Amino acid sequence: MGSSTISIPVDEEVARAFQAAPDEQRRAWELMLYLRLRSVTIPTKQNLLQILDRLGKQAQERGLTDEELADMLKKWEDEGRP
């Protein structure tokens, strides 16, 4: 499956925060938005957002650091995933 780019209108404050964020933070936000949009546009047996929330809480409880998350996102990107 290929990838496409879409534009989403946001207010100026959100746009400024996004544009000012480091690349790693922007990629994390993009991934979160991608997963959320996917969860509402492609039906699944279990709501993807609920799964991600649960996984996020578990990761936080187990001590996942921002650096580890950045490494995971980098690997995700290196593998050519959206």
C-alpha cells in the first residue's frame, strides 16, 4: 500500500506548535494522527484507539522513555511505514 498526504485545517496556535516542534515530536504526532484516523475510517473488531491507550499506559508504567519512543519511531520510519 502506498502513502498519500492530506491537509487538515488547524488553528494558528496548533500550527505554530507543530512547526516549532522538533522533527521527532512531529513524527510522533503524525503517527498518532495517522493511527487515530485509521481507527475511525477502517473498522476493526476492537477500537484501535482503546488499544493504543492501553499500550501507552502499559509502556509508561514499565518506564518507556521519550528517547526509547524516539528510537521506535525512527525504526518505524526507516522501515518505510506511514
